[in-house]
Amino acid sequence: MKTNALLTETAIRAGRYLDGLDERPVAPSTEAVARLEDLKEEFPDQPANPKEVVELLDQLGSPATVGSAGGRYFGFVTGGSLPAALAANWLAGAWDQNACLQDMSPVAIALENIAAGWLLDALGLPSESAVSFVTGATMANFTALVAARRAVLESVGWDVEAQGLFNAPPVTVIVGAEVHPTVFKDLAFLGLGRERVTVVPVDDQGRFKAEALPSLSGPTIICLQAGNVNTGAFDPVGLVCEQAHPAGAWVHVDGAFGLWAAASPKMKKLTSGLEKADSWATDAHKWLNVPYDCGLAIIKDPHPLRKAVSISAAYLPESERYTPETSRRARGVEVWAALKSLGRQGLADLIERTCGLARRFAAGLADAGFTILNVVVLNQVLVRFGDQATTARIIKAVQDDGVCWCGGTVWQGNPAMRISVSSWATTERDVDQSLAAIIRVAKRELQGDRA
Ligand SMILES: *Cc1c(COP(=O)(O)O)cnc(C)c1O
């Protein structure tokens, strides 16, 4: 089979898969997952026909996927893929470009540059910022914190990349009590330590208490967040910056999904002061709805990042963009395609529509007598059904029921089901169907308790 025919057939399979998502349970069936066993074999001696390879993938793989590309997946914070972004991903796959250098791929660098400019514009962030395309928010936070570590130590005359951290002046790291757990992973990688942090208390929505910020001196990095992963609440970035900047501290914002609120005139008030920070991290694979994987690190002053990640080798010129990786996928292609296909209005509409659907969930669940635990300011809804065991049982039953998929969490001691509306594909009808299913399943399970 010619490559062209193979790709055409694959496109038909992919289209059939996406069209079928509406009809199938969101979670894969137990049988479909069990059939993955059929993929297990000794490493084959003989080559296989590419057509058969794809057939096998579709036959066994497609049914065992989680239907997160459809409209009724509300687990974690998982976007779908906008049609233009998915199609761009395919074309970029065919291009197989290495986005490391201009010479390796003029188109990858050009699209990243354009997409970066549009992003800074849409999010209202300083236009001189460096934008790094990485795998996700974990690496975006890491990249921004690499720059932060460089900058705060450089300010006391320490070259951390050259000299390392042994005998370095201590760096104070301040986080809110609701910091995302992946930030600790990043701090561990950076030699700053998971436990060597000052934890500032938060309010009932998980917001960093600016008034509890300790007095600051010496090299200091403060990690805030825009969009708490449970409540969607925003830390008071502007207030913290007012205290932090006179002391020379670096303020970083983890805005894995919440940063996108800045792209909506209606939601933008949540993000006021955000632009005062020194660096930001966000995901494009969450709310921007590009295919996995894609995260973005944004650093206001590109200098420390450039210093931290640059390499020097005779055969390898300085990269156009600053990332921890060297060879890498041309992620800017999909970000460009997503932004181009949405435009400013489409992006604002995506954010506003999903937030509206989250409010629809909250209202429907409250009407049915369940308690909403958070103030629904963004796209996240926390609903309580009862104690830990009851909540866990209901979440499992909702997932098994298959109409929709939601995960569990514990919010300030309360076990809860968490609903995140992050996909462009979710419609009012999806929400109403999901609401009906959740309420039916929860009432059935609670009834069972009383019987
Ligand atoms: C999802 C998320 C992360 C981690 O992002 P990845 O893309 O999984 O690396 C970090 N912080 C917050 C607030 C998140 O929601």
C-alpha cells in the first residue's frame, strides 16, 4: 500500500472513531481493556504490513481509549482537540520537523514565533516575553523556575548553571498551601527541594493569603497559581507582586488552565494583576484544545532563561527558542492552527461557553439537592454526595454508567466529585445528558444506602 493510501484509510478510521464517540460509553468497556492482551506478543521476527499495523491499532486500540476527545469527558482538566489543531497535528506529523533550529525547520520556528506573539496578545502578557513550547505545565513550570533560579542567584553574584547549588546562597521558595503537586516535582528537579519551602496559608477557595506573606530578603521565588485545580480560584498575583518586587523576589504563576481566562473579556477580571508576575506556565493541551502534548512557559525577561538553557558547541548554533530540550516536536504548528481557527472571538467564546456549562452543571446538581463545595468562578465544579466511601462509590458508578466521566478529589477535608468542563466539543445537550445520568446514578446509590 502506498503511503498516500495508508494515510487516507487512517483518516477514515480516525473520523469514524471520532463520530462514534457520541454513541459509546466514555470509559472503555472492561472487555475492550481486556482485549489489549491480544497485543502482547514476543517481539516479532518478521516485518508487518503498515496497513495491518494500523488495522490492529484501530481494532484493539480504539475501543480501549478513554473517550476524552468527545463532549462528555469531565475528568482532571482535559481538553479535546479542535478540528484545525488535530488536522495540523497530522500534517506536522507528515512534515516530521525538528523545531530545534531555524535551519532545521524555518516553518516550525516561524509558526512558533507567530503563535507566541498571538498568545501574549490574547493573554495580555508583556510582548517582550520569551515563550517556550514544552510538553505540559509540569515542564512549563520547570522551565520558568529554571529562569527564576538563574535570575535570583545571579542577583547575588552566583552563576548557578556554572557553579551548581553546592555552597550557593540559599534560595527561599514560597508556595501557597494549595500549590499544584507537580510544582514540588519541579522544585525537586531544580535542587530547591520538595520540602525546603515556606507554605503560606490559603482561604476557603484555596487562594494564597497575600497578607500572610512573610517578610522577604535574599534570593526568593514565589509560586502562585491562576486557576486552582479543584475550585478554579485565582491567587492575588498583583497584591503579592506589590510586596515581592521591591524585595527583588521572582513571582511565578502556574496558570495551567486558568491563564486562559485572560483571553475572555468576561472572565478577565479574575486575572487582574496577573501581568505583573515575572513568569507564567500554561497548558495548550488543556483549555486551548490542542492534541497532547503541549505546554507553554512564558518568561517576561528572556535573559535568565537564555543564560540557563543555552549550549555552546561548534556545530550547534544557538537555538531560536529557549527550552530545556534540544530536538523537539514542532508544537507551535498546532498552537498556531488552534489560534488561527478560533480567532480572538472564538477563543473568548470557548472559555466563556465552557464556564457557562460549568455553571449549568452546578445549578443542575444543586437543584437536585446536592451540595456544590466551591464558588464556581471558572470551569471547575466540586459536588459532594456524602462521606468518603459513598462519594467514591458514586464516582465509580457514574464512570461505569458510561454516559459521562468525572473523577474524585478531596477538597479541604471533603471528598467530592470534580467536574471540569474544558473541551470545545461539550454542548448543552452533553451537559444535560450527563447531569441526568449523574443524578440518576447518585440517587440510586444513595437509595441503596437507605434500603
Ligand atoms: C494540569 C496541571 C499541572 C500539570 O500539567 P501537565 O500538563 O499535566 O504537566 C500543573 N498545574 C496545574 C494547576 C494543573 O492544572
